[in-house]
Amino acid sequence: MNGIDAIAGKITGDAQREAESILAAARDEARAIGEKYEAQARVEAEKIKIAGEEQAKEIRRRAAFAAEQDAKRQLLGAKQRLIAQAFDGALAKLLALPENEYVSLLARLAAQAADRGDEEIVMSPKEKETRGRQVTEEANRLLAKAGKRAGLKLSSESRAFAGGLVLKAGDVEVNCALDTILRLSKDDLALDVAAALFA
């Protein structure tokens, strides 16, 4: 039995050593695989970190651009409101001119707009009542002085506008309402007004 025990002991010892050797090799291989995947994970993590930083930079860049555009829109809106207020102020100043200057202004507008010299002057109800006759007479004086036909008449018709007049000959009208003149001049004058306001 001694021989069998010795053989069994040798087989068991060999098996034990072989198992330990296989286990050691498996541990080494597992460690190597673990290190390989850990290295890959670090590389991937670094790639993700870099991509995330780039994405964050792009998000910040887009947010800054959007904020800049919004600020520009708001500034433009504020400038447009100020320009509109300047034109509204100009209309208010024209309407508040002393009586003789205001009548003279309307008369000049009518005389300059007159083509035939026999047009009708249409005014707002209030201005027709208070200044219509004076404006018509003064406009005819200006036409006569310029050697033109001076037969403008105050129309029985009236229109609702803030100030100014409309010169009418049949179906043809020349709108000299002050708010219309300012509105039509706005495009030409807006740059000058903006330069004066924001210089």
C-alpha cells in the first residue's frame, strides 16, 4: 500500500502543482486582461472627457452668441423706439408752432404741392375752422408771387389727421398731412436722427 500511497501522493502533488500553475497563469491572464481593459477604459474616459469639454465649449460659444444677438436685438429695438419718439416729438413741435408760423408752414406746403393752382385744400375739422381761410389766402399769395395760378379753395370736406392738409383736384390728391410727411421722410432721415441720438 505504501507504493500506491506514494503514487497517489505523487499524482495528487503533481495535480496540485499543475492546478496552482494553471491558477497562477489564469490570475496573470486575468490581471493582464484587467489592465488592458482598464487602460482602454482610461483612454475612452479621456476621449469622453475631451468630447464633453469640446461640447461644453460649443454650448458656451452658442450661448454667448445667442446672448450677443439678443443684446443686439434689444439695443436695436431701443434705438428704434428712441427714433420713433424723436419723430413723434418733431410732430408735436410742428403742431405747437406759434399760430403765424404754423399757418405759414401749411400755406407753403399747399403752394408747393399745387400743380394746377385751382385745387381744394382739405384740412381737419378743427384746423379748417380755425386756420382754413388764412392758410388758403396765404397759399394763394405765395402762388401769385411765384407767377402761378392762385385759385386754391378751402374744401367743404374735412379729414381726421393731426395737422397739415391734403391738396385735392378731382380724384388726384397730394397728402401734406404732417404725420404723413414725417412718416415718408423717416427712411431718409432715420440715419441722421440716429447719428444725432447715438453719437
